[in-house]
Amino acid sequence: MKFRKKPVVIDAVQWFPPGDERHDPAMLSHRKGNQVDPPDYRQDGDLWQFSPIKGMGDDIFMLRTLEGELRVSPGDWIITGVKGEKYPCKPDIFEATYEPA
């Protein structure tokens, strides 16, 4: 049996990290980790930044979803679903699945 996805309108924004000219600081709720000041912010927003131990790599950006916390990469789309849930979507999948409404 085949099914067609119901047409729904979603909200989505493309995400870019701090330092990128396309970055929107309003999207990032807070930071957590060892290299931030003040240290160890609590995770209370949908999109947050984790700074690993100094010298152990670049900052990691996470999105709280219904499936748990998922890593967000530069250029990913952050979609808000029909019930307000948020989830990341890779640019190629987004382009193949969605079109402007």
C-alpha cells in the first residue's frame, strides 16, 4: 500500500553558528561547558551550545527534540512541526521535501 504525506505548512529557519555572517544570535538560547563565561549554563532552551574541554575540539551545537538531543550542523534547517516540536533537517533533504508556501 502506498501513502502520500499530507500537505502541511511548517516554520523553518536555516541555522549557522556564531562567527558566520548569516548567524542569528536570537536562535541560540545559551551556552554550556568549560570555555564559557559564566561557566556551566543550564540547558533550558531548544538550541544550545556546548563548549568541550579546552583543546578538545570545536563547540558543539545541540537541539532538544522529542527523540532527545540531536547535534545541529552549520546550514541545517530547524523545523517547527505541527505540534510545536523542533527537529533538524539536512539541507539536501529539506530541499527535496519542502518548497516555499
